[in-house]
Amino acid sequence: MRILMSTTPWDFGIQRELRMVDKKLHEMVRSKERILTEASLHVIDAGGKRLRPAVTILSYMALGGRDMEKIVDIAAGFELIHSATLIHDDINDGGTTRRGRETVYKKYGLHDAIVTGDFLFTRAFRLGGTFDKVVVETTADACVSLAEGEVLENKFRHKSNLSVNTYIKIIERKTAQPIRAGAMVGAYLAESGPGEIEAMGSYGLDLGVAFQIIDDILDFTGDSKRTGKAGGTDLKEGHLTLPSLLAIKESKAAKAAILKLIAQDEPSPKAIKECTELVRKTPAIDKARATAELYGLEALQHLGCLPHNNHSQSLKDIIARVLERDS
């Protein structure tokens, strides 16, 4: 069974609300120090999909929430947290480009990048701190998961002993848990019951895993002009992901090349290109995509608790768009 693909744009019928999120983001990064504002806007205005705020807002509206100012604030908070983690991830991985731009640390220097990431986290919690204990704890737990995922991922950098199960744990913590938190907070603020809140959290978790698997596939198959980064970036940075893990099982040649490459601090562009081509020649890409689709189907099942309206349909459409995306 395949999920029907959607032609719905990434705003999913909430363009006005997402514009409100962008306005809030710009307000929150104003600083007396110009460099903090500029560096923050460098990542915020780089053309992200706003998946996290979209899920938060749609979860809220699908379940009857109507106070747009309230949900926009917390949605913006989740996007600020995401932006902060992007800055810190690029520092940790030595990434030079993201979404077609220089990374913040390459453009503004290591010191100012670290401080900008911290600044964004602080601004996020200024927004989140205006809500009650449940919202604050849910958001904080997601941030803890992010940190734990980063540490777990780093344990396996440049190493060959990463398992598929551990890979899933990493992407759950780094990518999926914040989406889960946003979906749960949206449902909670709409005054939904425990069952709906839990179902929306499960939706967000499965959606996030599917999103990250597709992201990792695009590192091998995507057009760099559309993805905003060079192909083979994960291998270059010493990270195994689902496509490379599956390719190792499918091909001795791919296994030898991949394990040799990820052990190096600075592999050559030629070696990276050869590795990505070897992975593409195996069934690994199709198998990884099938895994993402399974998570998408699981996400879809969790939406059965929702009333049928345009916003619940948009939550379904997001799954299809995540699975079909090429950037």
C-alpha cells in the first residue's frame, strides 16, 4: 500500500498563520548586537519548510483551536529551537553549506555562531515560558532528546558499528521528537483529551522519522541545486545513514568503499562521488524509501482520532509531501 501523493504546497492552507510565525521569528531575534540579529536571520530566512510550526498549528486547528496568537507563539518557539540546532549541528559536523547558503559558523565565525545558537534557544524559551507547566516540560523534554541524539550520533561518527535500530533512535531524538512535541502541544492547547494528545504525538514521531529518512536518501539522490548541499555530505562527515547501512548489506564493494571513506577526516571528492554511485547501484535507496513509507503509513493511522476537516486533511497531506519531496 502506498500513500497517495499530494500536490499541496508546503503551507497546507495555513499561509496566513505561517506568515504570522515568520513575523514573530523576526521580532524575537531583534538584538542590541547587530551580529546576533544578522546571524539569526541568516538561518531563519534561508527558505526552510516550516514543517514544525505547520504541524503544531494544524494539530491545534484540526482539534478546534482558534486562538491564533497563542499557537503562533509556541510554533515560532519550536522553529527557533530548530534553527538553533541547525547552527550547532553545522559546527559539530564542519558543514559549510545549508539550504544553498554558507553555514552561520562559516560566515560569521565559530564564536558568534555558538552564541547565536544559544541566543535562539533562549529566545525560544522566552516564548515557551509564557505557557503552563505541561507545555514547558514537553518542549524541554524535546530539547533534552535533541542533545541526547547529538551525543549518540557522535559516538558512531567515523565508526562502522552503527546498527539500523540505533540509527532510528538517533533520528527519533534529533528530528522526530521535536515534531512530536509540537503536535502534542498543539493538541493540548486545543484542550483535547489524553487520547488525542498521545495520538498526535505518535503522528509527529512517525512523520519525523519518515522526514529524516527521506532527507538521508536525498543526500545520495538529490540535486544539490534543490537540496542546498552537496551530495554525499553525510558520508563526508563520517555518518552512516539508512541508505548506506542498507548498501553495506547489499554489496561487498559498497561496504568496502563506505567503511573506508567514513573512517577518514577529509575524504576526497572523488571517493565521495564513487561511494554515492555505489550506493545508488544497490537496492538500498528503494529499501530505505519503503521504510520511510511504512513510517508514513503509521503516521496516517494515528490521525484516525481527528474530526474530518480541512486541517486534519492537511496533516494527511503533509505525510505525502514529506515522502515525495526532492529538496
